[in-house]
Amino acid sequence: EAQVTQNPRYLITVTGKKLTVTCSQNMNHEYMSWYRQDPGLGLRQIYYSMNVEVTDKGDVPEGYKVSRKEKRNFPLILESPSPNQTSLYFCASSSVKVANTEAFFGQGTRLTVV
Amino acid sequence: AQSVTQLGSHVSVSEGALVLLRCNYSSSVPPYLFWYVQYPNQGLQLLLKYTSAATLVKGINGFEAEFKKSETSFHLTKPSAHMSDAAEYFCAVRKRGYNKLIFGAGTRLAVHP
């Protein structure tokens, strides 16, 4: 089954404690991205990756890091989380070879920073 | 810059009534257009997409959307709402030749008996 898997689904942490949210896809997609969802703002892109070792900032990258060492994995790293990073996070993947393709989304990670 | 506007952050309909969720985009060249649905505590699921093959697009669960270039719109409709349609709906666009999806703010649909 084609899927994007994120872990954990729920996470409560304290300010300043480094954390990583994992994302893995089994569709051999080149393009992967991270979004955060906040009420009234929809989904905003944090970082994206066009392929292995190729990453770039999205619209709201401050306070986040990513890496793409393998094609299937795209972890999101918060080195020093702050309360304004409390949000619902989604990982997504899509093919760059099909012009009209849609993105596939993970189940989401609800992060609370206290 | 490309943008997506969803008119109405909350829409409430009676079971069996018409569902109409509005989406307008800003782009001189028609982009690829998508509607996603998010059920509580779940990820985003594709409802339908416009790729220029036909202006009326049918999706899952009885939803459809019509692309109107003159109005830069891609409104989502369903003739008869079910309780199970209660969810948040997102319109998204992707500029041709690019991979980034740009989302609207979302519309939360409530269906009451």
C-alpha cells in the first residue's frame, strides 16, 4: 500500500529540548516536503527536498532543520523548540516525473511545546 | 505570487442539502488544482484534481468541482450532504512546472440532521 508514515502522531515536549519527527514514504517519490497547519492559515510549507541531499527552505523555515540522506526518509528537526512551534505537522511526497500528480500526505504529528 | 482563497471558514448545511465550497486562485496561467479533505485526527486525502482534461471533475464520495477559467474558480459541490461529509476541506494549487502546493485556509463543513 502506498503511504507516507510519520512518527510520532502526538508529542508534548518542553521548550528547548531537541526533537525529531520522522517521515518515510514507500512510493519512490523524489519530492518531499513538510507543512505546518495552523487554524485559519491552512498549510504552510516549512522545507522541501527535490531529491537526496537536495533541500531548500519553504515559506516558514525559521526554527526547523531537515535532512535527506535517503530517498525514502525526510526527518524534521527542531533543535530548540519554542511554544510558537506548537502546531500540526504534515509530511508529503510526490513524483516529479508526472506533471499532474497529487501529493500524498502522512497522518500528521500534533506537537505541543510547553 | 500565487494564492488561493477559500470563501467561508465555516459552512453548515442540513443533511441532504447541497454542499458548495468556494475556491478562487490567482494566476494568469491556469495551475493544477486540487481539493483535499481532512477528517478529524487524520491526514489529508485527495478528493479530486483538475489537470486540464475536462472542466468538470468528479471525485470520490460524490463530490465534483468545476474549473471556470474566466472566474479563476474551482468550487467544490455535492448534491446531497451526508453526516459523514463533516470535515475540513482544503483547496490547493500547483503552478505548472513546479512541485510546491499552495493551500487555501480551509473550510470546515458541518452537517446537521
